[in-house]
Amino acid sequence: MKIDRKEIISALETITVAGEGKNMVESGALQNVMTFDDEVVVDLVLNSPALHIKKRAEVDVMKAIHQKVYEKAKVTVNIKVDAPETKSKKPEIKGKPIPGIKNIIAVASGKGGVGKSTVTANLAVSLSKMGFKVGVLDADVYGPSVPLMFDVAAERPLSVTVDGKSKMKPVENYGIKILSIGFFTKPNQAVIWRGPMAAKALNQMIFDADWGELDFLLVDLPPGTGDIHLSIMQSLPISGSVVVSTPQNVALADAKKGVAMFQQESINVPVLGIVENMAYFTPEELPENKYYIFGEHGARNLAEDLQVPFLGEIPLVQSLRESGDIGRPAAMQEGTPLEEAFQEITRNVVQETVNRNETLPPTEAIKITTMAGCSSVKK
Ligand code: ADP
């Protein structure tokens, strides 16, 4: 079978390039097509370094050729990335580097109550199970819930002396180091913080604390996109952000603002991706039944529209709420669908962090460039 090159080009004209509204040929993404009998080699150049966009292009090309030209064609797709925007918009890392802390990841949500802290706690547990050293900094001044979720609400950080200086020692449980704004405020006390005050308190919890060596420090941000966020992000060297949303329209509108906040010029923190929480309700005794209470795939579609990675989805299940309330994150329970779901999200976060560290200019923060440490993850 000899494949006609023109037919391949016509097939590729049916593929739209994400975000450009043009087809692959018109947009200039297609660089070259070569055919040898039943073999086809397609060279593409894409603007985005995001792994999911590369994968998507590869799958689309294969599908178009197999469906429209010849179903047994042997297709090779070579993809180069030319990301002028990323190069020109160098995300500079603000704030001083923190010796020993390799990656600081901010977890945000536009709207409150969408499960930002739940995702942070379980992400921390999954990362730790992969062999990474993990800390959690709970910066949610409006409702610091991380101490409850790790069953350390009654504890307080001790003071230790390091190199002649007095430092706060994070509280530790399940192998994860924790500091929370909740350790320094009375329970049920409505705290009115202004941005600079919160930033100052958080700076102390980062720079005047004895975190030791950490691969990941997760920062659970307050909900919303106010001046408190600007102050925090302008003073801390944040390497990337994760945005949590439910599929509901009101939550999505706020998540969009959250992504826009990270991408605005004065902040410029790479968005590692979006997590869809409460994606559907599933009764634990009937795991095959899914009820899309808040709408279907809203956050997944938002990620696609905004061209940021989709990191995965978590169902609405009673046991996740219960595990949060008793302070044992659900991802700790081996062999459960929830453990699996959080593992998948965590693998994607690590992969996007690796991509970020490889594709964006080196920063003062030390970087992770391999998935090493993930070998213990069950596939
Ligand atoms: P946020 O940090 O966004 O305010 P939380 O993580 O504190 O939200 O979650 C709010 C409440 O919803 C908590 O009681 C939590 O246990 C519960 N929750 C979060 N996600 C889920 C889920 N997928 N299934 C069931 N309960 C959930």
C-alpha cells in the first residue's frame, strides 16, 4: 500500500490546534510530511510545552490518518516545541530562595469550600508515599483546616535553636511537616488579616522555621483572589500552582479568576493544572453509579479552554469527608479508589513540575528534574 501525501495533509486539515481556532496546516504547526509505502512521518512544531497538548496532538494525528487515510498506516509523529511566549514572559521567582526547599507549590481555589484543603492534604500524603519529603504550610487565614485534617489541632510548634538562632519546629504527623496559621490563632476566632500582615506571618513560618530538607512545600492559600494573595505570592518563591474547582458554574468562574491571577504580569506563577473535585457523586456500595450533581466535566473543560493541564478528578464520597474530619487523609488508605485517584493527580503534579523545571528558565530554587522517587507508585 502506497500512501498519498496529499491525502495525509487533507486529513491533518481536519485537526484543530487547541486555542488557535485554526487547523494544524493553516496554523503552521505542520512542518513536514513524509510517506514511504505504508509509513508516514509527521513533523509538528507546537507553541505550548504542556505535555497534555503534545500528547493530544500526537493522538489526533494518528486518529486522523488511521480513520481518514489508511487504518494500518505506521505513523511516527515528531513534535518540537517552540514556545516564544514562555521565553518572553520569563517567570522570575520572587522572594529569596529558601535553602533546602526545592519546590513550593501553591494550592488555590477561587471559591471557598470546594475542597482545596482536602486536595492539599491528600496530595501531601501521596507525594510522601512516593518517597518525597513533604511539608504543608496552611495559609488559609479564613479557615485554617489543615491541623484538623492531620489530627494535630491540639499541638503547637516548639522552638528550637539552629545555628544560634531560634526557629519554629513544624509539627509532624504521617511523615509530613506542618505549620498552620491556625496554630497561632484561637479556634473560632474570626481573623481579619490584611495582605501584608498575612504575608509577614507566612514569611516567618517559612524563613524562621526549621523545615529541613523538603522536595515539596505545599501552600494551602486562602480562597479567592484578593490582595492577601498578591502579598503572599510576591514575597514567596512559588514554583507553580494547582487550582481546585468543582464542576459547577459559580466555582468555575472563580477558578478562572484564580488562573488569571497566577498568570498576570506582576505575579507570573506557572499554573501546573486544574483539579476537579466533587466531579460526581458515587455511593460507595455502588461505585459504578455516577451522578453529576454539580454538572459534568466543568473543570476539565475549563482546563482545556484555558490551555492549562487537567490534573484529574475526585468524586464526592462520604468517606472522604469523614477521613478529613477524623484527621486521617483518605490517600493513606491503601488499595482504595480514592487512593488511586489522588495518586494519579499527584503523578501529574510531579510531571508538570518536572516540565516546568525543564522548560522554564532556571530559578534560584533548586529543582527536581526527574520522576525519581516515583518508582514506588503503583501503576
Ligand atoms: P476548602 O479548603 O476549599 O474550603 P475543604 O477541603 O475544607 O474546602 O472542604 C470542605 C468540606 O468538604 C470538608 O468538610 C471536606 O471534608 C469536604 N469535602 C471536600 N471534598 C470532598 C469530596 N470530594 N467528597 C466529600 N467531601 C468532600
